[in-house]
Amino acid sequence: MTKKQPKTEKKQSPLKLVFLIAALLVGGYFGYKKINFSLTHETTDNAQIETQITPVLPRVAGYIKSINIKDYDSVKAGDTVISIDDADLQTQLTEMQADYNQTIADVENAKAALNNAIVSLKVNKGNIDISKVKLQQAEENLQRDKNLYNSEAITKKQLDDSRYAVETTQKQLDNSNNDLITANSRIAIMQAGVKKAEAAIDIKKAKIEQQLLKISYTKIITPTTGKIGKIAVSEGQFVQAGTPLFSIVNDTAYWVVANFKENQLYALTPGKKVELRVDAYPNEKITGTVASLSEATGAKFALLPPDNSSGNFVKVTQRVPVKIMIDDLQKYKQLLRAGLSVYVVASSK
């Protein structure tokens, strides 16, 4: 029987140990960097690029006649991009202008009637003067006839005729005075009528100007320069005043709004430099400068802000919007788009 040979122990390979130590060193190094980074920096991924977006709305209702732009076109301030059919408004304008001309004719007629009344007033005043002269003559004749009657030179009938002549002339003078009062009242009414007709001219003129303004609103003009979004209407479609047609995105000014937690605000002061990592362009090294911090948390601007006095209070870390201006914006302007996600890094030192 042969003797069994003793088993020889396999020697442990030093490479495994080297790899293990190297892995621990590398892991420790990156772990230290990550921990050190978290202790010396404040970060948030609750941030995005913002810009000014201007909605374009019609100010009059009507049917879309023509559209001179396409989705995502570039436009300049003052460009006529959409036209609304103004045929009905033009017809109304013609009617208003005819009404305005008729009102002018009414004013002329009122002024002519007033002039006639003024002339008649002069005639009434002349009749009063004549009546006064006749009355004076009749009174003198009556006095003369009284003397003659007392001397029995005339008959009683002749004296009565003189007395009746005085009374008749007095009545004529009273009537002339009444006519003068009536004429003065008529002139006052006519003067008021002239003023009313002239005021009507101003009203008609204002309506015409308002109609011309409405007609000008049928040409939709871009209020600012930028790029439009998707057009929400098509030719032939009826739109009401205030219906959104499209929006213009200002492509010359961009900034970042980052919502930092309330316990991170100590590291954010106006003028502080921060690092901006745009998700769409991870290789671009973009920096920014803190411009301002909101005076209220984002929750306070919500449609239904939380009310901690209701009794059901659960503490939630609030976030405060921080506006960050992009450094060297002209260099990145062609790359940036409103709404892109941004990762913001700020040193806490």
C-alpha cells in the first residue's frame, strides 16, 4: 500500500490583495470628495431656464383672413402676422360716417333756425317800440279829447273812441311784450338745441375714431421681437377677443430660477457666483451670478397656499425662488431654451 502524498497549500495571489486595496483607496478617495463636496457646496436640481414669454391676443372678434407666419418662426416687433376680416367693421364705419354727416347737417339747420329766431326777436322789439309810440299818441289824443269833451267840442262817442284806442294800443303793447318773452325762451331752447347737436357731432366723431381703432386691431402686430411658439388658430377660424393666438418667446434674454431649500439660503447672496449644469448640454461649463432672492416662498404663490393655523400642521422644508443671471449669455444664447432643466451648484464658503 502506497503512502498518500501530503497536499501542498496554494499560495495566495498578491494581485487580488493589490486590487482590493486599490479599490478601497479609490472608493475612499471619491467618497471623501463627495462628502467634502456636500459639506462645502449647496446644490439643487429644482431649477430651469426662464425668459419672457409674451402672449398675442386679438382685441376684436372675427374670422381669420390670413396668417403670414409658421410655427417657431422668428419675428420682429411691429410685424403684421395675422389679419382678421374687417368687412363688417368697414360697413359699420360707412354707416357711422353717413350718420356723422347727417348730424353736421342737423347742426347747420339748428343754427339757421336760431338765426331766424334772433331776427324775429328784433322784429318783436321793433313792434314793441311802435306800440309804445302808438300808445303815447293814443294817450295824448285821449287827453285832448277829454279837454274838448269838457268844453263840449266833441261828442261822448268821440271820447269813448279815444279811450278804446288807448286800451287797444295797450293790449297790443302787452301782446308784443309777451311775444318778446316767448321769443327769448324760444332762442334759449334753440341755443341749447345747437349745443346738443354739436355735442352729438363730437359723439359721432368719437365713435368713428373708435371704429377706426377697431379696424386697426384686425391687423395682429407682434409687440416684441423673438420666436413664436405653436400657432393655435388657422385661416377661416372665428376667434373671440382675447383668444390666445400664439406666444412670442424672447430669445435675447435668459436667466435661471432655482428653488433652493430654506436651509440653503445662507450660501446664496446677491452677487454670488454659481455653477450651472444644463441637462441638455452637460459638457458646457456655464456660470451664473445670483441676482436676487424672492421675498416669499414658492408655496405662498400657490393657488391654495398652506395654512399652518388650521391645526393639521406638518413641517415641510420650504423652497425659495432664486433668480440667477447667466454669465457670458451671448456665447450660449443659441443653445438655451426656456424650460430646460438646470443643476445649480453654489459654494457655501
